[in-house]
Amino acid sequence: MTIFWTLVAALSVLALTLVLPVLIKRRPGAVPVSGASARLSTIAILRDQRSQLDAELEAGTLDAEQHRAGCEEIERRVLEEAEGSAGGVAPAAGVALGATPRAWKTALGLGLGVPLLAIGIYGQLGAPQAIDARPAAVATSGADELTVAQVEKLVQTLAERMEAKPDDVQGWTLLARTYATMQRFAEADKAYSRATALAPQDAQLLIDHADVRAMLQGQRLAGEPARMIARALELDPKNVKGLALAGGVAYEAGDNPQAVHYWKLARDLTPPGSEFADNLTKGIEQAQAGAPSDAGAPPAPSESGAPAAAGAGGSTSGPEASKAAASRITGQASLSPSLASKVAPTDTVFIFARAAEGPRMPLAIVRRTVADLPITFTLDGTMAMSPEMSLSRYPVVVVGARVSKSGNAMPSPGDLTGQVANVKVGTEGLNIVIDTVQP
């Protein structure tokens, strides 16, 4: 712990030695003028100082952060001069640009505030307990699940952060996938639009965006979703989700042979025995039987048994797909007879796995209804929202099942839950009983 905080202090000092000189460094000296001419001269000098900062940035003597801090200080000075002019107050003599009292205050504020702010944010959002390298207790009930209000606050914080960092493609992608998981498809569509604009060559982003856009069209893939899918497959012809959705486009248009073609390609890239492979096989059989697209077959088999937007977000092609699919858990979820009176056949059932220690975002999720109970399920790495949040990366997980009357993927008071902790990835025949009411 001592070493960690020593490093924090050292790095903070190093960072501040780079930034603070920009604020307190003396620039061209005092100019003996007064009144309105003093303000005009000051603003002219500030313009020159801004040009000097730009030149230093271009020459490489300043980095982007130093340049930004210096520009902000100059902008504040310009505003102060403008306010002085509006109020009819003229400076008494001259202006010395450099280590002004305001600059020193700003420097002092940064010197104390930045490290304290960083420590505060880390304490709230980081993992300070990891410094001690002591294992955290593993939850054994659903009582510690994040509430809807907490999740909404986290999502709102992320959304606000993205408005301040509009060029962060990873942030927009995370926000879009989070909205999709929450079934807030209109907001997910907007976030995906920002992400795909920043990364137009990312096939997986295009496919996930098409998936969400289809949800906004009543789960219809015609039009813009179909065009996105076609473009994505040009970039990545072996993307499993893209092939599955392309089959859905063909099936929806009544082109059953083409649907079979795409779904067979997707199945060939999917490990046999996985739930996704079984869904593809069912779609192929129905298309081969000549069933029309409105006869009940899914327009595109989902990797989670739910709308694909709420399922897989990471790439599922190549060797990574085999590794992801090999990381699986199978079992059965059932409802305790004591809670049977509290459910309706149409209530949504979510079966999920999340890390025993770490982020609480689902690593894999299956969506069914109460009418399907007891449910035989398979959770595997192909259902990950992103490659970093996959079962293949977490050896021990918590597996749970939840009945939601609202159909919302986020836990709500009154939901019925059941879960098993300390489940090793690779477990087969796991039994989950839904026997608890969410507080």
C-alpha cells in the first residue's frame, strides 16, 4: 500500500511540474498604458501569447494538456478584460503577463485540487481494495444486485462523460451496448451512430447498430439495417452474428434458399452443441420447410435466445469464437412452487452469468418466459457484450435466474430471483431455483 501511494505522489508531482510552468511562466513584460488602450493592449498581448502557445505545441515543446491549460488561462484573462471594459473600470497602470495573482491561484488550485480530485474519484470508481490484494467476499444472494436507480445513475454519468469526450469510440460503444441491454433502443441507436461515425470500418459495430435499428423497426431488418449488415460482411465475411442477421434479411424477404445459405455459413463457424448453433439449425429447418417469414421463425437466430441487441456484442469469428464457445456453463433453471402464484406465463425470465469478483455487467445472458420453465440453458463466451466481458476471461462466476414482470434487464424490487455463487466455468448440470423475492 505504501509503495502504491508513494508512486501516486511521485507521478502527481511529475505531472504538475509539466503543467504548472505554463500557468506561472512570465511572458513579455509590463506595458505602461492606461484606460481603454490598456485593455486593448492587454488583449493584443494575450492574442500573441495564444499564438506563442500554438507555436510551442506545433514545435513539440508543449504537450496537448499543457497547451489546453495555458489556453484556458488566456481565455479567462480575455473574459476578465472584456468584463472590465463593460463595467467602465480601467486598469491603473500596466499589465504584466506572467505570474499574476490569478495565475498563482490557478496553479495552487491545480497543485492541490488535481491530486485530491483524482484520489476521490479513484476511491469512488476504482478498486482501492485491490491494492491490498485481499480477495473480496463473494455474494451468495441477490440482495447485493445493483438497483435500477443505481444503474440509471451510472448510465447517466457515462452519457454525460461522453458528451465531454465526443471522440471516445470505446466509450460510445460501451454506452450503446449498455442501452441495448436495458432495451432502451432509441438511445442505443444514437450512441451507436456516434460510435460508427468514429469507426466506420468496424464491422462488429455496424452489425450491432443494425441489430438495434431493427429493434426500432419492430424487429424488421429491411432498409437501413440490411444495408449496414451488407457493409459489415464486406469488411468481415466470417462474422457469425453478421451472417445470422443476413440470413434474417433474406428470410424476411421470402428468399428462403439465401437464408439457409447464410445460416449454414454461420453454423459452420459456431461450435456444435451451443445454444446458438441449435437456434441456427432450427431456423435452417424451418426455412427449408418453406415456412414464410411470419410463421414464427426468428428473423435472425440470436446468440442469447433474446433479441441479439441484448446479447452478443463482441466479434464471434475466428479462433476467438472457438475459445469463447468452449467457455460454457449448462444447467436448468426452475421456479420454486411457493412462488408460482406470483408469476404469469408471459413474464420474462433472464438467466445470466456475471463475474464473482469484478464488474457486475452480465458476461452471458439468456432470455425466456415463465411458460418455458423449467428451462435448460447454455451460457457461453459467444454471448459476451464485448470481448473484455466474456466467460472466457473469468474462471469463477455467479449464475442466476430472475423473473421480471417489466421485461427490463435491470433488477427491480419485486423480481423473483435465484442464484448460485462460485460456479466454475465449464460446469455442466447446474441447478438454479428461483426462490427469492428481490427486496
